[in-house]
Amino acid sequence: MTKFIDLTLSGISSGAIYAAVALALVLIWRSTRVVNFAQGAMLMFTTFIASAVITSGGSYVLGFAVALAAGFVLGALVERTVVRPVENARPLNAVILTLGLYTLIVAIAGMIWGNTPRSFPAAFSLRGYKVGGTTLLFTPNDTFIVLVVIAVAAALAFLFRGTSLGLRMRGAAFAPEVARLLGVRVGRMLTLGWALAATVGSLAGVLVAPSVFLGPNSFDPILIIGFVAAVLGGLDSPPGAVVGGIVLGLALSYVSGYEGSSLVPLAALVILVIVLMFRPTGLFSATKERRV
Amino acid sequence: MKPLAVFRGSTLLRSLAIVVVAGVVLLLVSDSLSSYRNLQLAYGGYYFCVLAGLTVLAGSSGQISLGQGAFMAVGAYTFSKLNATPVAWSVFPSLVGAVVATVLIGIPVGAAASRLRGPYLAGATLAFAVGLPALADKFPAFLGGENGLIVNPPTSPSWLGSSFPLERWEAWIACGGALVVVFVLYNLTHSAVGRSWRAVRDDEIAASLSGLRVGRRQTLAFVVSAACAGLGGGLLAVVTQIASPGAFPLQLSLTLLAGAVIGGLGSLVGALWGAAVLVFLPNWTTDLANSFSLSGNVSHNLPIAIYGLVLIAAMLVWPSGIQGGVRAAGSALRPAIAGRGRRAAASPEAEAGLGAGAGAGAGASEDEEVTGERAR
């Protein structure tokens, strides 16, 4: 029973991180109908930048801020330079392009920082809370992760629903022609969408790095799981991405705890296939019908 | 022209002729190569098997698979288990076993894949590529954990002499596998099956209205490409003499995709170019890094960076790959050559000359139809 509680708690904290990655994928899918398979590499790169800032004497907060800023710039840069031409091409082109981007960023990170994983500091203590006599598998750092992700999700919800910028971004994504006629700078909104998404992604990278170590390929499973979480939530619904991330975090935590961590990516694949077979629009999709 | 007409008419004879000619050329080439070059030839052989399967999948049936590395792992592990002591089959039955095992795993994966499109298919096969090799950790006693399984080097038959170099024998095995793949895929793509794949690729609704079972056709294409990858994986186990999870990272699957795109999706000749690039590029970049005295980190990652750049550049400016470039150059030159031939021909031969030109044109257009421009 203690084990079950522990797994549930650690599932919530890893689920929060999956939710953040899923949010990054969903934001990009909503704005440009591209699944950004380079997201894992982009958040790896910005986390390396944070690590470089921290090891050269900067504080954790400074490293965190630099990572977010780098993510914003990287996202905008990527959209404006290479993604823009394939946005209206066949979906396969965008897939191959973002995979190429993934490959390139991983290689560049390997060139700069080497392929040996390194440790990354956590914001808060990694010792579990003590309740009664037992130590729970939930740390102050996990609390920090969950709170940050909730804050980000709330901020995004406010941006899209409560501000005129969010309205323009939604307009640019769903009815680009109409939005353009009404004076919205559609291209700029799409770039902003990518930049925001990459910022959320780099946030996830900094949050997860203490528990997986930091290397060019460390975040591959997280990208896969984030993608599954996004599909679980319907791929174009931010609340769906958050719920999908938490649900998947719990499910994979149980798989990992009871069957071993090597099965986690395969379990994610099985969940993905089952969801796509029986509910291809995801659990929270806004659209009624869609080809998967 | 008459004897050649037979080959033009029969796909089977044409493919046999291609395989025999290629086989003889490979034998002669391999005989004059050093051990190291023969080893490279063997690498090229197994890369070709996988790339040919991938290029037919992407080019003919319009699907994408990022899981070819995982299918290679299935082939390599099956080969290692069958070739090792409790079963102790010799190389060729073990390779057949590797293909059979990959087909058995490919069928459910392909059935699931046939229901997915675009980014969903890519994401699912990506998860397959990341998830499957991790299974080796789950069953360390059976699959050898992180260290993997060791494969005994293949012994060449006694009639080749005792001093026959191991690398040459490995090259022969790998190239033999590649020739089998050429034979099977050439006949498949030029048959009703290949036509049905292209029909499904170009318009699913029209294809299903014409009575094609779209899902089954796509599953078949997926399983065929998985079988090629399984054979390639088995050959990899023969050549490198090890099957370990570290040999099949996600990067391998992406490298294979890059190889197929570089060569040109949809064409078997393109797969040949792609295999050559995958074999030689790491060497070139290592030499390059050495001559500029770059650090180990840089030279180790340079090939991967180039694959990434090529994937991006190919999608932005040059989606038809090397073979597309070769074909464009060929069709630019052809009218000039044909025109010269016509002028040179005296009146009695003029008709024959025109016939040859038309024949070449027909051959080219058929080729074009096979490959399609699916990268776009």
C-alpha cells in the first residue's frame, strides 16, 4: 500500500512534466498543424544552456530564466527559418523536417557539451517529506514542479481566453484568412505560438533534468511520452494535454514501479495505440472528426 | 533490339538479369578488395536491405516508419538466438528465422500502423523504436541485458579454401541478402501488388472504391519493409558479431530515414546511394575532423549533424534525393543524345534509331511511375 501511494505521488510529479511537454506540442499543433518532433531536442539544448550558466557561477534562478529566454528565441527562430516553408506542405514533410531538426540539435549539443550525461541541480531538496515514521516518495522539489506546471497552465489559459493577444493567436490558428482580413499579423502570431511552446518545453526540461541527468539523448523517452500525453488529450486541447500528462504519468509510474522502468516507453506505445484505435479524437478533443 | 525485348516484357527475367549481373560484379569487386573494404561492402549490404524496404514503404505505399531500427533489433536478436548453442542453426537458416520473426512482429505493428496517418504514424513508430530495444534490459538472462548477445563469426565453406578471408565471406553473405531483397522488391513493385500500393498512396478513397482493401495493402507494405529490416538486422549480427541494445538507438532509425531520403525515396537505386552514404560518410567526416584537428566530440557528432542538415535541406529544397538528381540529369541529357543519334543515322536505320529513343523514353517513364515523387 505504501508502494502504491509512493508510485501515485511520483506519478503526479512526472505527470506534471509530461503535461508541460504535451502542452508544448499542443501549442505548436494548434498554431501550425505540425507535430514538433524536435521538441525533445530543443528542451535538451536549453537545459544545457541553463546548466552552463549554473556551472559558471550563476544562480539557479538565473539559469532557469536564461533557459526560458533561450527557448523563446529558439522556438521563434525555428518557426521563422525552417518550419514556415513546410507548414502548408504534406504532413510527412513537416515530420521529416522536425526529425532532421531533432538530429541536428542533438549533434550540435554533443559537439559542444559531449555525449556523457551530467548531473543537473534541483531547485529544492530531493529528500522526501516525512509523514509519521515513513518517508514519502514526494519531495519539496516535486511540489515545486507541480506548482510551476499548474501556474504555467493557468497563465496559458488566461492568455488564450482572457487577452486580445490570445484571441488574435487563436484566430490566426483556426481561420488564418479571416484573421488576416481583420488585420491580424498571422505569420507573427504563428511565430509567437512556436516561441511560447518552446518556452514551455524548456521549462519542462529544467524541471525534469535533475531526475534523468542531462545528455544529448536523455530526453528521448520524455518526448515520446509527451507526444502520447498530447494525443491522449486530443492533440489540440491544452486542458486535455494537462489531464493526459497526469493520467499518463500515473499509469507509467505504476508500470515502472511494478514491472520495471525499461517497459515504460513500450507501455506508452501500447497506450497510444489503444487510444488511437478506440478514441482517435483523444479524450478532450474539440473537433468532432479527424483523420489520424 | 529483339533479345532485349524479352527482358522488357518479363519483370521476372529482368529482375533475374539484374540480380545475376549485380552478383557477378559484386563477386569480382569483392575479390579485389582489402579486408577493410570488404567489411565496408558488408555494412553496405545490410544497410541496403533496410533502406530498400524503407524506400519502398515510403515511396510506394506512402507510409513512414521510424521503427526500422527496432525491426533490425528483432532480426539481430533472433539471429543471435538461433545461431547460438542451444539451437545452433547455421547462418542461412538463422537468417530466414530472423526474417520470419520480424514478419511475425511486423504484422500487428503494421496492422496498427495502417490505421494511422502522418504525425500519428511517425509518433507511434518513434515510440516503437525507443521502446523495443529497452526490452533487452527486462530479460537480461535471455537477451543479455546491456551487453547483448555475442555471435560467433561465420565460417566460410571448405571449398573456398581455409585461407578465405572472413571479411570477404561476410561481404558475400550481406550482398547475397541485398540481392534477395532486390529480387523480391523489384518483382513486388512491378506487380499488381506494387500498383495497388501506389493506388492506395495516391488516393485512398478512389482505391477503396475500386475494391482495394486499403488497410490490408498498407499492412502488407509495412510487413515487407519490416522483413527487409529484419534481414538487415540479421546480417548486421553476422557482420558485427554482436546484438546489443546500444546498437539500435533512436538515432539509428533516424539515420536510416536520412539515408533513404538522401538516396531518394521510392527508388531501389536510391537505396543504393543511401547505403553508400551511410557507409562512407562517417569515415569522411572522421578524416575531415582529423585534418582540421577537431575535438573528438565534434568528429563523433559530425555525421549525425550532416544527416540532420540533409533531412532539413531535402525537405526545403531538394526532396527527390540523389537519385532524383541523377534522373533529372539523365532526362536533361537524353534529348541531346537522342538528337545526335538521329542525325547520325542513315535513312535505313532511322526507324530503328527512333525506336530505340522511344523505348528509352518508355523505360524512363515507367521508372518514374515506380518511384513517384513521394518525398513532397
